[in-house]
Amino acid sequence: MQLMDLAGRPGRRLFLAGAAGFVLAGCTPGRAGDTAPTGGFSVTLDGKLGPTVLDRLPSRVIALGFGQDADAAVALGVIPVAMQEGTSTPDRIQPWIVPLLGAARPELVRTGPDRPLEHFAALRPDLFLAAGDYYLETGYRRLAEIAPVLGYVAGPNLDPWQETTRRIGRALGKDSAAEQLISGTLGKIATARDTAGLVGRTFSCSSVSGGGQVYTKNTPEDVLAVSLAQFGLRLSETVTQLRSTTTKGVAAVGPERLDLLDADIMLVSYESVQQRQTFEAEPLFARLPAVRRGSYLAIDKAEAQALAFPSALALAYTAERIVPRLAAAAR
């Protein structure tokens, strides 16, 4: 499987390390009473690649996007028959989804340019959720021959999580549940922001590749930077001055210029424990002010993905698991 990089695009394995568990509190799935009646159900939703036209309530859903599609469906009480496999835990299911699945275990699929279309057809879906699908543009027409496809408006992982939640809620007949989910998540974000004391603090967020190259976020418009901005943080001005690589929103930092990563809070993710140990042993790294005062935070694979692929569930995970660690690092 081709993994995702810091920018949230398929590419180098820049932003993945470790695994974590989590017990979600405060977000409950949609209940049976939220479901729209099957009779007379008719929905049309516009998208960048074409409209999604539904003339009956979907019951067999395949979630193809990396994170957001399955997150929204599960949070609204609709368990996909199949969904994109996760990469942050050994069981390949994102930890913020697990508590809501109960005994259900959707089939985990690997989506990419070579889609298992015959297998998808055999699962008899009546809707593909693909708002976060990076391969949708090349595969849209063939997927649409199998079932309606709910794609993105702006691009994969570019639509605001609230918009994606509303659109998926509308397609699943869960409009009111979607609004409740959004409202509850915004409340959790506000509570975390108000109690953490992070407003106005600066951060840098970087990853170390398999070859030891350091990549760092360099634009406030990046999805991960926007995720952290909701909790009051702002990207360090130093990194915003760095030139991007061929991956928009990501700059390469040489080992002799690790000082550029210094900020009120410095986040770094790694591909392995050994890689982290090697990087942390660098003399220049140890001399960074953020490291010396305890404001450096190593984040694991699940935490990195929660930040880079925000959804209602991932943001709740961030508010409850990551923000308290950020607050402790900022003290």
C-alpha cells in the first residue's frame, strides 16, 4: 500500500510512526431514529467530478477515502461493508473508530490506481463514499458504473471536515445527526482550546523519512496546520519562510539547520523507534531551545494521521489525547 506524506498526499512515508489506542468520549453514533424513511428518499449532491444522485436510502456503503469517509459514516451509525484500511495500528483500523464499531468488522480494502472493481461490485454497494479518495479522478467513471459516488467538492482532504460531514450525512439520510455531530465536535474543540492555554503559541511539525531527511510543514493553509489552529496554535513564522519541495506545503530541512524547527512547541514524527533514537541523539537537536525546556513532542502514527486527516472523530481524538500533551509541552 502506498502511504500518505505530511501533505496528506500519496507519496513518501514522511509522517507515519508508532501506534496508539483511544477510548472516545462525547461523540455518539447516529441512532435508528435518525434514519430517513426509504420511501421517497431522493438526494442530489454536487461534486467536483459530477453529481451524486440517490433515489433510495443507501444501506451498503463502501468508504474509499483515507479516514474522513469511514469516520463520518461510522460516527453517524452507518457501518460500511468495506472501508480503506488504516495504517496507524496493527489491526489496520483507526483507533478513534474502534469504540463505535462494536462487534462489526468491515472488510478492509486497499484503494489505489488499480482498484479491485470486480470485488467492489460483488459487495453490492449502493454508495461509494470517496470525499477523501486521492485516486478518484482517474477511477470515478468506472466506480460510478457500479454505484453512485460521493466525491469531494474542492479535492481530496481539502474540503472542510464540517462540509464533508454534512454531505455524507445528507447522502445517508442523517442530516440532523450530522449537525449534532458537528456541534458536539466544535464544543469539544472549544473546551480543549479554552483549557489548554495554547492560543497564540507557535509550533513546527516535522517528520523524518527513512533516509533521515527532515520535512516540515511550511504553510498555515496546510490541513494539519489548520487542524492545530482550531486549538489556538499558529505555525512558526520561521518555517513559513522556507521554500516548498515538489510537495506543496512541505519544506526540506538539512541536518545542519535543525534550528529552523525551533518553536514554542516542536512536533516530530518518525517511521521507527530506532530512527527516533538516532535523530534525538544528534547534538544539534539536543541543543535546540524547545528540546532543552521540554517543549519537544514526538507524535506517533495515529496522532499524526488524526492531525493530517481531520474528521469529527479524529478531532475528538486530537482534543482528548493530543491537546493535553501539547499543553504540557508549552508550559
